[in-house]
Amino acid sequence: MSDTTTPIVNRVAQSGLITLDLASYLPTNIVEFDIKPFLFKELLLKEKDFRTAMKEHDWAQFEGKNLAVYCSSDAIVPHWAYMLITTYARPYVDYIAFGNEAVLREVLFRKNL
């Protein structure tokens, strides 16, 4: 009886394909910043009060984190309010996105990938 068995060869390992661990691309250190508590009666944005509150807010607590800025109420928030938050938070945070945590996770995942 002749030995005609062929040795098993791992062709996938030899093909040069690269395996990616997608979990390593998931973002970390995400915090949310809700505008709602800074609104008058949690519905209206009073410019003077809002600007004062943003100036006095402790932005250093977001040091080295990714910030998701959103408003959990149905208030109409002008675009400049988000820009003002960005102005104050930018020296401390790594990345800022406008939306909740899920939006920021998706943006950062795509950016990392």
C-alpha cells in the first residue's frame, strides 16, 4: 500500500491576507454634554445667560476625552451655541461631534478605521 496522503497546507496563512480586529478601532473615553440644563426652563436659550454659563463651566473635566454635544429637549438651539461650546471645550477635548454618544461612536469608529 502506498502513502499518497497530501500534507495539509494552510493556504489562508500563506495568502498574505491581513486580519483586522475591529474591536481595536472602537473609540474610548466618550462623554456627553447636554445643553438642556443650560436653557431657560429647559426650552429657551437666553443668549446672555447661556454665554455666561459656558464661560463659567468647568471644561477641564473633559481633558483627554471625546465630547458628544447634544440637546435632549425639543428646544430649537441656534448653531452659534454649538460653536460657542466648541470654542470653550476645544483646548481640553480630543474630538467634538454634534449628536449623542451613538453618533460620536460611529464617527470615531469610521475615523479610526
